[in-house]
Amino acid sequence: MVKDLDLVVSEIRRTLKPGGAFLFYEHVASENHRARRFQKLLNPLWRFATTGCNLDRDTASAIRRAGFSTVEYRRFSLSVGVFVTIPNIVGIARA
């Protein structure tokens, strides 16, 4: 729900103690191009309805760019209906 994902993740990295861990669980942009286009179209309405949450961010890349010593995560999808799934990541990044 943050406006500047890269800024927030880099600040988490900056303030994390050496050896500290950043645990994360986020819904993210789909790896499927069609689904990602749908997420981009839906995102403005979704952000409004959820007071700022984004459907179409590549959070894993932002975390990797922030300079953590290790980043481990796994992708999975939550089903919210017969034809609709929401891609997610869960993981840990270490300072």
C-alpha cells in the first residue's frame, strides 16, 4: 500500500541490523502476460477500493534490487473463484 515501493524496501534494508531478516508476504504481478495486463487494467479500481493496495507490482525484483545479502521466496497463487487466482510471494531477505 506504499507509494514508492523501491524507497520503502531500501529503507527496510538500511535500517535492518546486520544478520537481521525481513519477512515478506505480498500479492504480486502475475508472470502470465495476459493476467498481468488484466491486473494493470484492474489496478486503479483495486487501489481505490482497498485504500492503496496494488495488484501489479514486481515486489520480488524491488527486494532483490535493495541490496540484501540473500533473498529467498516462493511463488504461489490463491484461488478466489473458479477462474480468478491472485499470485503471491512469501519469503525472507537477510541483511
